[in-house]
Amino acid sequence: MSQDYNFVHACIRVMDLEESIEFYQKALNLEVARKRDFPEYEFTLVYMKSPEGDFEIELTYNYDREEPYTIGNGFSHFAATVDNLEESYQRHKELGYEVSELKSLDEEASGGYYFLTDPDGYRTEIIQK
């Protein structure tokens, strides 16, 4: 029997929960869908999502973490599309966020992409819709 799978979220661990929430709200227009605090286990989960989408980014904040997390070389990035790539790129630069150079997909393709980096080093590829 075949099963259908619908991905619902990806989890990342963050050092400063409020800074991360603010980043995803301002940079990518995500909203807090829900928040769950587990003081007995010393962690908080915040689910961020686009108003139009179902996929969520789960921000996991572990209390009293002192060392930054190692992202490693297995995870690469999230990806999101945008209607106006150049406007988005300029906005992210003006907000002072870390962005890569704006790149074309190739000479024949219209559109392009760049990478936006959050406060913990996780990258999101922003692609022209």
C-alpha cells in the first residue's frame, strides 16, 4: 500500500529565541503559528509559518545554552520564492541582514537567487518566482 507524505515542519535550534523570531518575521514575513514552553525540560518551541503556506520552521530554544550550535556540512538551506527578487534583496541589505551576491540561474533563464543568513547561521535561498 502506498502512503502520501506531507512535510509539515523542519526544526532548527537557536541561541536567542526573540532575535530569531524577529528575524523570521521581518526578513521572511513568517508569523508565529504557535508557541509551546516546556520549563520542566528547559526548552521552548516556536512554530513560524507563512500566512499562505502550511510548512513551518520550528525554532527550538534550549534554556541556558552557552555555545553556538554547529550546523555541520549535511544541512544546506531552506528555499523560498518571491515575486520581486531585486526588491527583496535590497530590503534585506537595508535591514542589515547577511546576504550573498545576487546571482542569475543562467544566461537563458529569467530570474535568479541569493542566500539570506539568519542569526544562527542557517541559510534561506531566495528565488525569483
